[in-house]
Amino acid sequence: MRNTLREQYRCLLDAWHRGLNWECKRSAIAFLVLALLAFGVCIASPALLEQAIQFLTDIMGGLEVQKADGSLSALALFLNNFEATAMIMTYGLLPFLHLSAMSLGINAVLLGIMAAWYLDNGYSMAAYLAALLPHGIFELPALVCAIGVGLFVCGQLSRRIRHDKTALPLWGCLLLISQTLVLVQLPLLITAAFMEAYVTPVIASWFF
């Protein structure tokens, strides 16, 4: 049983030891730093915070994740997040550009903006965390993993173009993305969607 499970995760384990672990760790650290910077800048500049919230509202308004009764749809949340993480990893197939880092920056800044909005409107950080962490415990690792894979794949293909035969070929990168989607993103994002639709609203309501 253990050997079978290890074989299923073989590509992931191999990539992890070849540098994917470093990309994920670096992405997590950069994500936290950028979120804190965005939070600090928005707290220091209320006018900028107002513009950022308006921009965020416009973005969120285009996401159809609510049912007719106004509650969140777990299926819609899952599909949106699954598509987003798939795209983040697919960006890595474009060598040299590191487009996955753009997704890292956008998502980190959005979380920092939301934290500043909570504080600016008189809510505690406990309320912010209550609205984020129940599903974020699963969604944020999935996001960081997707970014890490995207950056890792980009680096591998860039090295291949420079004739580094030790780097993963295109087929190996595609296999890594596919296995990550099925073995990592799928369970994490299904759980996150369920939590965001049914658990997070209940916990967040305790603070409002």
C-alpha cells in the first residue's frame, strides 16, 4: 500500500527534491511579506485603500459564486479556485517569464488590502482571521503550491532551452502539473470550497 501511494506521488516527490520545495517555501515567504506590505501601505493611505477596495469589489462582482438565495455555492467556489490554480501552474510552461509570480503578488496584495479594510472599518484582526482561516487553511496552501509548481516548471523549461539535460523536459513538466492538480489541488480545494460555503460564514458571524 505504501509503495503504491509512493508511486502515485513519484513525480511530485522527485520534483520536491529537485527544487520544488525551495520554490514553495520562497513563495510562502514572499506571499506573507507582500501581504504585510500591502496592509501597511493601505493603513497609511486611506485614499489608496478606498481605491483598492473599489477595484477589489469590481473584481469580486464578476465572480458568480452565489446561489439565488445569496448563499455561497461550494461548487462555484471550487471551480473558480481549481481553474485559477490550474492557470497559475500552466503559466510556468512559458519559459523565462515567471508569470506565476504575478499571481503570487496579486493574491498577497488582495489579502493585505482586505486586512486593512477590516481594521479601517473598526473590526478586529480576529474577525478578519475568522473570515479567512477556516477555508484559508486549505486554500492558501493550494495557492502557494500552485505558484511553487509554476515557478519550478518555468525554471526547468528555461534550463532545458539553455541545453541543461538535467532539467525536466516538457513532458515531465506537464506530468507534474497534472499530478499536482489531481493529487494536491483537488482534495485541498474541494475541502476549502465546502468550508468557505458552509463553515466560514458561521464562524465569521460570531464577530459581526
